Amino acid sequence: MSKKNYDKGSSNIVIAVIVVLTFIGIALYATQGGNSKSGAPVFAESGGELAPQVAPDFTLEKLSGGSISLAEYRGRKGVVLDFFATWCPNCRRDMPKLNSFYEKYKDQIEVIGVNLHEDESVVEKFIEKTGIAFPIALDSSGSTARSYGVRYTNFHVLIDKEGNAIKAIPGDISESDILLLIKQN
């Protein structure tokens, strides 16, 4: 074996090891919640009813201007948080259905759509096109999604009027979920 071929083979092995270690690092980062704070609630892993725990408060800019805070609803109404993105096909299918639940039950619950990392103009076009009536919050930094442990779109958290997260819903939300929240209040 010539020295040139030996050096080439060694370089390939080093590159392969680096690639494998990179993938392992990415996998560990994803499974450990990225850079979320230690001890933060991870509702996204629950996927069902939760032992009541205080939902992390947030204040985000609203699409329509101003800001919105979860604390505004404490003691008044239960809240559905809908973490979404305009490019998500499941969100595109689920949000109009959630909007119809909002229209039907808005005197008893609030729905807050939390957009993940998208440009305001893109979100605005989507909301106008779909006719969504509930408030839309812009989580441009991803901090609110991280505080809830959200790792993917079309994820919902039900929060009772006392501010406790009572259920995490990965995927589509149903009317029975809304009725559960109303019953908790």
C-alpha cells in the first residue's frame, strides 16, 4: 500500500468519525430539549392529561399589534395554546376547525395561536386567507415554545382558568378537548 493511498484512507476514516459524532450530537441535542432551561415543564412529551401544573407565563407581540400575555386570562377563562407554522400541512387542516370551536365557545375559553419563528408578513397572509379570528402571538425567538417543551408544530396545551396546564395534545384538537377545558373551569 502506497503512502498516498494510506493517507487518503486515514482522511476518509477521520471524516466518517466526525460525521458520526456530529449526528450523535444533534440527536442528543434534540432529545434533551435543545437549550431549554433545566427544570422547565416539558408538556410536549406528555401527550395527554397532566397532573395540574402552573403553565409558564409569557408575553408576546400580537399579529394585530400590541402584546398578549397568558396572565391576562388567569381567573377569567381557560386557554387553548395552539403552536403552529403556516407551512405545516396539519396546522393548515386543524386551525380552521379550531377557529370554529373558538367561535362557538369564545365566551367560555380563549384560543391563542402561537406562531413559531415565521416572518410577520407570512403569518398575516395566512391568517387573512384562512379567516382565523382568534388572537395570534408571534414567538419569533422560540422562547415560549421552549418553555412548553414544544418540538414540533400542531401542538396544543389546555390551560384552566387558574393557570394550570391540564392537557397536552400533540396533533389535531377535538371538540371533546374544548369541552374538557370548559368542564375544568
